[in-house]
Amino acid sequence: MQLPATFTELVQEATAANLYEKLIKQLNKDLALANVDLAFTETILPTSLKLMLHELVYKLIQEKFMDYLNLLYIIDVSENKVRELDGSDTLVMAEQVAFFILQREWQKVWFKNRY
């Protein structure tokens, strides 16, 4: 499986495969497991999803760092990918981490659907 390189590609792949709603369900499931008080509606627009997830990650980094680490662990975001990021701009880093979260969730949904 080749992971999408951009948010737009990810949404296009998920929509084309009729798996966008399952992607949102998987994200909500993992957010609940991480005790994050946020749930997305299955009909959320991709732009709103991107914005709200970015905001959530930024807030967790700034205010609840241990919850942020717990979320990354539960979703199983690659530690190496996160370590490679430039942490000098937290806002940019939060956006990149939000994309990594969606990438990993997409990977889970794709594999479940495929196998």
C-alpha cells in the first residue's frame, strides 16, 4: 500500500473507495480510547476535519502533552516520523502530526476493508 502524500490525496482515495465514513469512525474510536473529548460526525467536510484535528493536536501539544503522546501511541503514529519533524514551529508541527494521524487511520481502514 502506498500512503497518500497529501491530505487531498488521502480524502480522494477514501472517498473513491467509499471509506471516508469508516475513516471518521476509526478516528473517533481511537480518540475515545485515548480519552480525548472530541468526536467527529461522519458527514464532516474534509476541510473541517483537517482544521479541527489540527486544532486538537495543537491544543494537546500546548496544554496536555501526555495526552498528546498517549494519542499518538494509541493511533500508532510512527515515532520516527514525529521525531524527524522540526519542532521550532508548534503550529506547523501540529498540522503535520494531524496528517500523520489521518494517514495511519487511513492505513487501518484500508487494510480492514481489503483483508
